[in-house]
Amino acid sequence: NLKQLIDTLERDQKLSSEEYALLIESRSAELSEYLFEKARRIREQHYGTDVYLRGLIEFTNYCKNDCYYCGIRRSNKNAARYRLTKEQILFCCEEGYRLGFRTFVLQGGEDGHFSDTVLIEIIRAIKSRFPDCAITLSIGERTAESYRAYYEAGAERYLLRHETADPDHYSKLHPESMTLASRKQCLWELKQIGYQVGCGFMVGSPGQTTAHLASDLIFLQELQPQMVGIGPFIPHHDTPFAKEPSGTAELTLFLLGLIRLMLPAVLLPATTALGTIDPMGREKGILAGGNVVMPNLSPRDVRDKYLLYDNKICTGDEAAECRHCIEGRMNRVGYQVVVARGDSKLINQES
Ligand code: SAM
Ligand code: FES
């Protein structure tokens, strides 16, 4: 009985990979509603109806990697490349702080221009100017020494999606130079250093099967991350996956619900990609157990250059517009954005 499996997941916070696969395969609108109702209840036990804001600063779209799905991949000669200066990044934080953001997410391609020295200077500058804010990094794979140096400079959180927990599937999404083993190693190192860590994956990426998704969920069970970022795969016209179909909001929402039951105190964003394939995607993500939104703080003149996939929302909006838009969207479904760092209520066991 499928509802009983969901009850078991709620009680034990784990299932077997076969059980996850069965739930995913046999899901229905009725089962989803049963799941979401529980997911909302659990999320409210830990976080009430608060929604945490993260200000996303997309500070470089240069990337040395060539992931087949990504619009800013190295081989995309049509991408207009840009980098923000430290002053521009601080200006985004300034604006963000005024708008009530207390977490800044520095995200970018894997860009060697941002050496450890440059990054540490940026992290220190943000920390000294905004001591009550948290800094999240999302800059891909670096050495453990580099991760440690950023942590010591004041970055406390790190987002690195594992993308898929199946090694063969991983090699269908990435060139040979990238391996799942090294992704996973980075995640364990980040955790060990003491970061609040976020992993995650795309839903509906080319070649993804139910068994792959079940492995993703088992990997979350093992890693016990403080954050999980999932969103639908959406094709980008200048990539090898241009003609592949998008993932669905429906499956993404179902997985969000399962993740909330597995990791009751997890920080779970309703992502921009979810808002891109469904105009009500972010609201639905919150109603499926999510508790984080990540509006864009990047300067408007670079927004349409950080195009990971086609039709990305909010590329023409000012930070203030997104901030107010999100506030309204959350209020209309019974939640409210809060001015807070929004730390994980899960202690990092490794630190
Ligand atoms: N370079 C850093 C990294 O690899 O973690 C951060 C930037 S990377 C562009 C951020 C995330 O965007 C990836 O982890 C991936 O899951 C997501 N992404 C890239 N292309 C996408 C696409 N076509 N559809 C949906 N999500 C995509
Ligand atoms: Fe950007 Fe709605 S969040 S316009």
C-alpha cells in the first residue's frame, strides 16, 4: 500500500531504493496530495510558515567545464561572457541587504580568474560589511584546501549539486573530465570542514530513469545534507541537449515532498527552474514542503547572460521587483518571507 510506504518514510526517515522507485512509478494526484499534506505539516513543525530568502548573485558565467545540459558550458561560443568585480558584488549585497536579504549566494561557472586570493578577498569584504549575513558559495569543484580557506574567510554554506548519483548516468551528462566520484568527494570534504552543505539534482535530465532517481534519494539519505536543490531539467538551445524534453513540475513536486519527509529539517528551495516551467511553480514548491526561495540579485545588465536554460524567468526584473513579487506570491498561499539568515536547524554532525 503506497500511503503506508509514505507513512513509513515519515516515521523512519528512510526507505529502500526499491520502495522509492515504487512510490515514484505508482504516484497519482491523490497520493501526491497525501504526501504534500504531510510534508507541509513537518515543514511547519520545524520552520512554521516562514520562507527564507537567499539573494542569488551570479558573479561569473565563464566556465571551464562542458556539462552537456548547461547553457554556460565552455563550448557555447554564443554565450556572452561576463565577470562582476568585487565592487559590483558588494553593490548587489548592499541592495540585497536593504531589501531584507541576510544570505548571499555567490554562484558562478568554474572560473579560474577567481583564484583563492581573489575569492577570499571578496568573502572577507562581504563579511566585514555585513557581519549579520551568511555567505553561500556555489562555484563547483575545488580542492579541500581551497574549501577550507573560504570557510575560514567566512563562507559557511556550500551548494554543489551531485546532478545524478548513478555513475553511468553521470557520464551521459558530462564529458570524461568530470566524474561522480570527485563530485561526491567534494561534498564529503565540504561537510567535514563544517559547511552547511547542499547537494541536489535535475529532474527529468536526459536518460534519467526511476532507478536513477531512487539512487539520488538514497544518496541524500547517506549524505544527510542541510540543503537540497532540485529543479526540472530545461533544455538550452545552444547545448547538445537542445532537443531533449524538459522535466515536469509534477515529478519535481512529488520528489520535494519525499525529500521533506526524509530530511525533516532540510532547507529546500522552490527553484527558479520550477518557476520557469510552471508559472505557479514556486508557490507549488512551497506547498509541497519547500521553505526557501532564491530571488536574483545580479545586476540587470548581466541577467540574460547567465542563461543555464531557455526562457529563464526574472531576467528582465530589478532585484526589488523580484523581492516584492516573491513576497506577494508567498503571502497568497499562506506563507511569509522573513528577514533572517535562515540557518539549518540540523547540526552538522561532522564539524
Ligand atoms: N558551477 C557551479 C556548479 O557546478 O555547482 C554552479 C553553477 S551551475 C550552472 C548550477 C546548477 O544549474 C547546476 O548544478 C545544474 O543542476 C543547474 N543547471 C544547469 N543547466 C541546467 C538546465 N539546462 N536545466 C536545469 N538546471 C540546470
Ligand atoms: Fe522575479 Fe517574480 S521573482 S519577477
